[in-house]
Amino acid sequence: MPRTERKTATPVAQCRGGSDGFHTPATSRLPAIRSVPRPRSCVPAIATLVAIALCACSGAPGRPAKPGGYYLDDGPDANPPAHLDRIADPVPRREPINKYASRPYTVLGRTYAPYAELTPYRARGRASWYGRRYNGQRTSIGEVYDMYSMSAAHTVLPLPSYARVTNLENGRSVVVRVNDRGPFRGDRIIDVSYAAAYKLGFVGKGSATVEVEAVIPGEGAPVPVRAAPLPPSAPSPAPVAVEPGGIYLQLGAFSVAQNADEFMRKMRLDLSWLADSIQVYSRDGLYRVHAGPYASRDAAQRDAQRVRQTLGFPAYVLTR
């Protein structure tokens, strides 16, 4: 699913969202996540490919959206199928979650911690779409992107899973199957396929304000919401602590307060033994999630190693 402009053709999945507000390819949405399991001995190589793919997703910042999509040369085929509005929404069903797509990853300086299981979720923000530019390419979990299917890319929802997307500008609503990572631009929370954008009524505009809600198969009633972020125009600030000196572990850094707050809450759940010491600190326009302070660097290094073993990503020891 296209999210951000792709400038490199890589055999690995292509990211859908970059820093420029353009779609990124469905294939490498989750740069740090591969759809096909690799032997452990291949991890370093995979990580390198992922990093390359992520960088490729970052197109030129500040470009305005153009009618028909965010990618400069994206759009529908010359002869799209008739009656796109009749394409059926997927029927949500429980599917095995791809564990490789559930690992924390960092893109463009921001760390994301995907849900490893079906989790109540609801959020509002901008949605964009991707079309022929990434049609036929592979998503983060190795599936082939079909622009005429009802699919989407998201930064943290489990892969695969299902979500209801509602266009708040016209009231239209569809269900999509989330099978890719992205977008990675601040105000965009989901990239949908061309068909989904067509049914939602924003193909011509390129983007729209939407509400995204996770659909959990087997649960008829609306699921309770873990967090209900406000629209990007009025983000809810994360609790920011006074930044004292000392030795700390940096778990993540974010440019958006709300993202830092959500990450902090997840880290407090995943790292229960560190929960009481995890806070968000703001400085120089960034919101950093830190654990500490520690009495010594050795003590901090021991916890950094434990974090790596528990979650699979590094925590950095720093003195401030």
C-alpha cells in the first residue's frame, strides 16, 4: 500500500509512509519487519536491508498532495475495473499474527511498538492512499499488494488484522485488512488501497480525515478503547516530567507528544519491572521516553541488556 514516495527498488518490503507526507509502498511498510521468517544468522543482513528501505521511504518533505494520490506518479490503471463501489469489504477473521511484524522498530527517528495481539484501538487522523505505483509489490508480511483489494497499512496494528475506517468528512465507512506498515508522517495514521479510498470518497483529494477502529473478530459489540487520541489539530499532550540530571536509559524519541505518551504506556506494560521509572521528557522539540535515574552506568547497562532481551530493540544509556 503506497504511503510515501519510494525512490529505491528493493526486494524487501517498501515503506508506505515517509517524512514527506507521501504514501510509501505497501511492500516495505515495516522496514524492520520482514514478512517471511529468516534464519537468525540472516538478521544483520535483514536489518541492513530494512534500514535501506526505510530511508527510501522518506521522499522530499513538504510536497503538497496532488489530486489522485500522494505519489507523484501514482494513480489508478488506465482502465480500472467497473463498479469499484461494489467491491466487498473483507470479512474479519482471526489469523495468526506475524511475529516478525510485531517487533519494535524505528523509522525517521521515531520508534514504534506494534501490538503483538488483537488489541482495542481507536484513533483519528489523516488517511491517504496508494495505487499503481506499488501494485504487485510485497507488503511487510510478504503478501502481494492489490490496489483493487480492501487493504491498508498502519504503524502499530497487528499484521494481519482488520480495521474499520470512517471518512469523517462524508460519513462513509469501510472495513480493511491491515497487512503492511506505514505511514510514517506525523498527521497520517493509515494508508488505504485505491479501492478503499474510492469507496471512502477521497480518491480525488488524495487524503481525508478519518477515524480508525480495530475490528476484533468474534466480538459483536464495540470494543473498549485503549486510547482515543484527538485529531492531529489538537493532540493530547503527553505527561512531561521535569528533566533532572543523572544516568538514564532512552527507550524512544518522538516529535509528537501523543506518540510518546502511547509508547510510554506500552513500555510500562511490557517492562513492568521498570514501570515506575519510565517517564516522558521534553527538550529541543522532541519527547523522549526515559527510564531512570540510575545509581551507576553499570546498573543502567544491565537494564539495557535486559530490555534488549525482552523486547528485541536497544535501549541507550545516557548521562544528562
